[in-house]
Amino acid sequence: MAINVNTHAADAKPDDLTWIKGIGPTVERLLFERGIFRVHQIAALGDDEIRVIERTVGLAGRIAREARITPARAL
């Protein structure tokens, strides 16, 4: 499954994802490495995409469990 994350302009500064509860500098870096640079990208993730990200960054259920999507969608 491909995750549609191609919304980051090369010259644009990424969002600070660490304001979302449970995302620290390490998880933020892992998300950046996978092309996720914006809060709206996190908010738009579907359940299948969340599971793929959890597996690839070693979070195994933490995104859903810690409700990281909810604060991103609140914007």
C-alpha cells in the first residue's frame, strides 16, 4: 500500500509534529524520513495507512492507542 504523502514542497519548512502528544523528536524524524512533514498529512491518514506507518517505524499500535490522529484532525 502506498501512502500519499507527496504534499511537501522542497523549500517549505516542515511542521513541528512534536506538539502532538506522543510524538517526540525521534518519531518526528522517522515520520519525516517517510515523507510525512505536515499535520494535515497525519490527520488524513486512514486506518490501513496508520498500520503501515506503525509497522515501519516500530510503533506497533501506538498511534491508534495514544490517539495521535485526534489532535491533528482538530486543526
